Amino acid sequence: MYAAKRVIDLISVLFLALFPMVGAETISPKNGYPEKSILPGSVPLQEYERTLYEWLMTRQYKKLHWRRDKTVRDTGPFINTQYYGTHPTARIYYSPEVSAWLKRGRKGELPDGSIIVKEMFKPPAALYQEMARNPKYKGQGDYEKFIDSMVFAWTVMVVWEVNPMV
């Protein structure tokens, strides 16, 4: 039996506030991650989801200063006022492993635990780029507070090793 690399795509975790966090553990960041592993399969599914959702809702990736896109961006074109993005407008954060992989020109495999977090926004991206230039948001952190309030969903990709089913 051999191991294969897989990427899990937890498609648009919408309105995570709807998922109660009763009894959820406090997450203490260590090297950019919670002390407890958030790899799928390392813990029961409900525990994994609870840990991941809390980690997302408390925006640990942002607090840990993961590298991110400079701006919110569209994921596809507008044609005759119709948006054809693969998913909503997004701002993407990259775990340290993903950042290093990108700097190496995407050579080699991503190690287990590598994470990409896509914050989702309603299109178009031009709206958020225009708001960044609005004098109303020129104070320290004003634009970031605004943009943070506009996130309505996440897509999360986690690289992990699994044994394929035979």
C-alpha cells in the first residue's frame, strides 16, 4: 500500500458563526498553527471541524501574519455585467510552507499541513479596491476593519497524506 498526497477543499464554509463552538478548545498559535494538529484524519471529524472553524473564525492566519494577496481579486471575468468567476471574489492567505513553495517556483511537493485560506467576498473586486482609496478608510486599520467585516465565507485547502482506498 502506498501513500498519496491529497488536497482537501472544504468548499465555502459559509457563515461559520452558525456552527456553535460550545466546549471548543482555545487555540494557542505555535509556528503559525494551533498547538493541536488540524490535519484531517488526525482527530475525529467533528473535533477537526470544530478546531478548524474556531481557527478560521478567530482569523488565526491573519494574526500570525501569513502572507496574502495585496488586494481582493476577482476569480474570473465579467461579460456583459455577468460575473463568471470560479467562486466569489477572494483574498488569499498562504501558510509559511505554501509561501516557501511559491518562492521556489512551485517546485517539489507541498508538505503535510500546508494551508491556503481564501476569504470570500461578494464581487466585484473593484468595489473593495475603490473603498481602499476612500478617505473614510484612511485611519490606522480602518480599511482592514471594513474588509474584515465583508468576509462571508472561506475556502480552505489543507495538504495531507492519506492512504488511497484499494
